[in-house]
Amino acid sequence: MLKVDLKLGTEELSGFISVRCSSFGNVKSVQIHLDAKPFAIVEMATRIEALQLGAFFERTIFGNCVLLYLEDENNSRSGPSFVMPPDECQRTLSTLSCWLI
């Protein structure tokens, strides 16, 4: 689950999510859905980048896209959102590369 400020406009929210996910690779697009259970579909440039992003958030991956549920950071009961350190990103990517062989 990705903690965001759901009070932001769709364009601002899309930009925020794009920046957060760009640490996993090139983000091609972000689609925001603010229904009863808010979520975003994040399209990455490559399948490997999608696998890396999906593995970090433990989310559904389809093609180059990842389904991320959104949680309002203003109503969150847990701690602050976490950004994966670069060395952990590299270990995750190495593991995912083995799955693709």
C-alpha cells in the first residue's frame, strides 16, 4: 500500500506517485482511480522494472503494469511510508532477474 495525500488533485497525485515509483525505473504512465478503495495502475517502461516495483509493494503485476492500493497518509494509523534503500533495490532486481531466466 502506498501512502499518499488523497486530498491532492488527480494530476498532483499522479505526479507524486510517478516520482515515488521512479526509484524502481522509468514510469510510463499512472492512472488514478479514487473509488471506494483508491488505487493506481502504474505502467513501467520494462517488465523487470514492473517486477521490482510489484515485489517491493507486494502487489499484482500484469505486463509492465503494477496495481497499487492507495492509503490516505492523513488517516494512517501506521508509521511513515518507506523508501527502499538503493542497495536493497539492487538485491531485489538481482532476485527478479533470476526469475526471468
